[in-house]
Amino acid sequence: MNSLLTSRQQKSICSQLGSVRLQLLYKASIHGFTGPAFHQRCDNRCPTVSVGYNASGYVFGGFTKQPFSQSGHYVNDDQAFLFTFSGEKLLKYPVTTPANAVRMIANSGPYFGEALVLVNGSKAVVYSSPGNYYNFTAAEMHGNDLNLTECEVYQVEETTELERPWRSINWESQNKKELMESIKMYKPTISSVSQARVLLIGPVGAGKSSFFNSINSVFRGHVTSQAIAGSSTTSLTTQFRTFSVKAGREGKSLPIIFCDTMGLEESRGAGLDIDDINSILKGHLPDRYQFNPSAPLHSEAHSYRKSPGLNDKIHCVAYVIDACKISIMPAKLEEKLAAVRKKVNLMGIPQIVLLTKADEACPLVKEDVKNIYKSGYIKEMMQEVSARLGVPVSCVVPVKNYCEELELDQSCDILLLSAVMQILRFTDNYFDEISDQLSTTDVKE
């Protein structure tokens, strides 16, 4: 689910509530413009921000610290307020009768006293009656357009700052130089392999292509965009691509190749096919192979690489997961990831999780990337993705990709380079296993 609230609108709302972030719980266009659909997703969750959108371009709603229910009763909330946006400016209307701040109605969505109701009577409409427990003007609130095009409900979550970082990281410029040099000098422990091949797998929009672009940017010395990246409901990557990172504009390629794929999608016949992943892991897919979501590459196809060497195989798998969407990851998508992990485990390939968009998920990190391991929320997200994907927390690394910046940031660079170093360490584990197998075979012979 993608939020309709802009980052500025979210920031404006959060500024009224302290050091918090918004987690999307309910989206009427997906879950249904009905009271039962709203209550199924939102009951017993608090505090919450409810937002309505209409065709006239108005964005409006309300905040309550009380949990929703279907009791039919009014509940007291002296902190409740309604709001609307005038451009980017938030206009706030505090509750005037706290005892009647919110009413719990089964057949409707968020019900703020008798003043404002979103999804009224299980219809995509607004009920509005200014002066009943909240004072506002209808024209200012929603332009008298009572038809909803969307309704969203967000849970308000505190972003606690830990006393000290729970992972240590050196943010000095010297560390950046040392990390870059270590990556440049890296050599696989098996002489027949010249570059470590890392497969990036993740849901659509998680930031796979952006991760490669970001690493490339660090070594180029400026923000680049070689791999196709952006925002879309379907994968922008339609080919299997292998990308080398160069040390500078005309520098030589680094000893690591990032393999980019179509994004995973929850529905069948869409996104990356699980059988294609098998072919990728084993090295059968050539660069620029055009994916067909409805049919995997057949072993008799002209482009199928029938006898791949160790150089062609995947040496490490990096799951790219959006930190903002862990809690609302669809069950079918989670099942697809589990199926992928099963295949990867069977082949003995090491796995790491890149937790992207950490800055969008947590205001503390947005304020300063160096807060990433002081954020209690990011730590919780890392623990949650660890549990959902079945990997240790030590295999989860949060990063911030370059998405809207025009200039590089040292702290962001160090975080990205640290992730690459961890990937190379995991890749060494794979080569160690291969070396042990080769040694055992030689002894037997």
C-alpha cells in the first residue's frame, strides 16, 4: 500500500504529535469503503490519524488517541482534533467537547463526534456538521465536496531515541576512504572467480535498482542513475541485468557485480517468476534476458546458458525490503519470499537483508542518518523483518539510497559502503564452502 499523504503533509501532522511516524493501516480503495473493512483493520489500534480525500483536491481528517471499536458509545479524548490542508499548511480544529470527541459506530469509518465522519454508512461519502463538538467551516475543511475518492487511517508510532547506538559504526571520512579501498582491493578466494555476483531480490518499489545506483554514485563521486529506478505499481526492471561498479568515470570495474531482477509481486503471473530465480542462482540466465512473468526461461531456449561456471553463479543473495512496508507486507508476497529463501538455502548461498528507506520510516534518521542505530523504531523493524524472513538480525543491514539528492552525503556513503563490505564477507563464506567441497573431492580422488 502506498500512502497518498505527501512527506510534507505527514511531517506537518507529525509536528503536532511529537517525535512520531505514521504507519498506514487501512486504505479504502484496497480494503473497501465499508465500516466492517475499516474496523477489521483499525479496531484496538491507537493513536490514529484518519485522512479523507475528495475530487476537489481537499485533504482532511482527524486525530484521536483512543482505540477504535464498535461499541456505539462516545469516548472522551481531550487531545483529539480535526484538520485540513490549505496548500502545504495544516489548519487545526481542536475538540470543543472532549466527552464526545469520537463515536464508535460499526457501519461507518472514523467518526469524530457528530462533526465529521469518513466512510459514512459504509459509503464513500463524508458526513459533515460543523459546530457539533468541533468548530470549522465546511468550505474550508473540504470545499463542500462530500464524495470521498480515498480514505486512509494511520497508526501513530513513537520514534524513541536510544541512549547509545546498539551497533557501532565509524562515521569519519577516513573510514569512508578505508571502506572504498577495501572494496576495490577485494579478491574472491577462488582464483577462477574474478568478481563476486550478488543477486538483488525484493518487492516492487523496494529500491533494488536504487541500491546499485547509490553504490555506483559513491564510487563515481556524484549521484548517478544507470539502472532504471523510480516509483511504480509494477516492476520498472523488465530484464535480468548485471551491473559492474567502476572506480571513477574511467576507472576499472570493482570485484563485485550486482544482478538486478524484476520486482516480486503478490499475484500469480506477475513480477519475477520463482522458476526464473532458480535459473538465475545457477547462472543460466544471460545478461539482458527479457523476463516473461507468465512463463520462465526454458532450458531449450536459445539464450539459456547450459553449462555455467562458478563465475556465472550467484554467490550471495541480498533481499531488498522497504522499511516503511514491513508491517503491511501482504501474506502472498511473504509466501513468495519464503519460497525464494527455500531455494537459496538448498543451494547453500548466503543471504543478507538490505532494509531500505530507513530515513522515510523514522524521523530521527531523516533528521540525521547517523541516528540509524540509535532509533528504537529501526531496531524494531530490523527485528520484525528478521522474524518474517527467517534470518538472524545480524544479517539485516539498514541503508539509505540516493533517490532525490543531487549531492553525496558522507554518512549515507559510509552506511552504503558498510553494507557492501558485509555482502563481501558473506560472499567469502560461500567461497570457503566451495573450497572445502573441492578439497574433500581432491582427497577422495
